[in-house]
Amino acid sequence: MENLVVIDLGSNSVRMTISEIDDAGNYKTVNQVKRYVRLSENMGDEQLLQPVAIERTLAALTDFKTIYDQLEHKQIKAVATAAVRQASNQKQFLKQVKEQLGLTFTVISGANEARYDYLGVVNTLPIVNGLLVDTGGASSELILVQNRQMKQVVSIPLGSVTLSQTYLESDRIQADSLFAAMTFVNNVLNDVWWLREAANLPVIGLGGANRTLAKINRRKKNFLNFEDVHGYKLTATDVYATLTQLLGLDLAGRKKVPGLSKDRADIIIGGLIPVALLMRLLDSQQITFSNAGLRDGILFDRINEIKSHPE
């Protein structure tokens, strides 16, 4: 039996999932932990990870270490995505993590991140055709799925934190700022030549911002377990109505919205612009949400290894 520890260091949060895998490849998730660290905060044009953000991240990783240090037969897979991928001081940061915690991160490409997203989704949802959209803090991954196969993939350099910090006010959003953000996202999406192949297909939403969209609507409809969004569906009308509702609120108002974490209230509009524009661009009438993504993809990758190389 193996304890697989998967740590996903993103631009907005760092998450850890611990799963027990037996020799036959059967698994059970035994622990999941999340910390908001906002690692990509104020990176600026120089793409520098800032000392305060680094300290927040190291503190969270130290908390994680106290948990996984107690495990036997552990295998640790730690991956870093857009913020570290784009950072000009990437090597110094990774060295600091290694020296302080003994933890080695692999910085994965946007394409590899997308492949893990795909594995996480197709192994847990009955998706045949669709467009997977993983909106992170500093990048978004788009994956075209046809007949359950990954056909096209792209990682685009925009996310909830970067869009919000570049274009949007943290309090009440102004019309000219919103227009500038939407124009930028539209231009990026128009450069993805294969997106026309996803026209009219359902969208599958991953990432914290998209899951928050589901949680807000589940709270509104009084679902008992509003955080269990896996497989939950919304119409395009619901998506646009939720974004409109949030745009009508200032920061204090957004912090009071049921289902929306206070830690995400300042970046949620930036996080929802990509999926709203995508659904409009593709004339997609429905979005399905996935709780499974990158960390689950790494898990299924490991399970496939175990099954193909039995002891």
C-alpha cells in the first residue's frame, strides 16, 4: 500500500491531496487540504515572486509537511504551475523550498497541466465531447475533448489573479475596466484557431473560480452540500446572471455572497470573465463542473503505472 501525496502549487492557492493506493491500483482519498497563498500577487512586468507571497507559501507548505511526515510508504509528487512557471526568480524560489522543507517541486508546462486536467475529468465524469476550461490564478488551460480523446490543448496566460490585478478594481468594478479586461480576453481567445471546433459543445469548468460559480448557484438553490459541485450543471443564462449579480456589488457586498469565499471576493470577477466569454463565443448553452482536475490526473497517472508494473 502506498500513500500518494500530491501537492499542487498554483497562483492563488496551494492544495494537497493524500490518497491510499493498494497493490491492485484501487485508491481512497483520505485527506485534502487547501491554503490561499496568492503566490502570483504583484509579480509585475518583471515577473518576480514577491517576498510576502513566498513567506505565505512557505508557511502553508510547512503546515502540509507536518501532515505528510506522519505517513508511511509515502510517495510525494509536488508540481508548480503558472506563477512559478512564469517567475524570473523561479530557481531561487525552488531552491529556498528545497533547503527549508526538503521538498522538490517539478514545474510543469501548460500542456502537461492540461493533460492532467483531462485525465482527472475523463476518469470521473461521463464526458464524450466538450471543452475543458481550467481557470487558474495566472493561466487558463483549454482542452478540446472529442469521443473522450484529448484533441487540442492550449495554455493561455490569463487567470483570476492576473486579470484582476491588471485590469480590475478590487472594490467596485468600473465599466471601462471591465471592457478593457473583456477585450483582452476576447483577443486572446480569438487567437486560438481551433476553438471553432468546440462550437455548441458543452463546457466543463475546472479551477477555483469556476467551482465558485457552481457553489454560489448551489447555495442559492439551497443544496445541503453546496461544495459538492462534481457533475453539477448550469445553463449559460445562470452563468451570465451570476456574473451580472457580482458586477453589481462592491467588495464588501461580494464578501457576503453565500458560496463565495471571502479570500476570493476580490478576484472572482476576473476569474469568471474567461468562462463567460467562452460560452458566448462558442454559443454553448451548458456548463458542467468538475471537482477533479490536476491532482486527480496525477493520481490516475500513478495508478496506471502501478497497474502496468505490478509487484
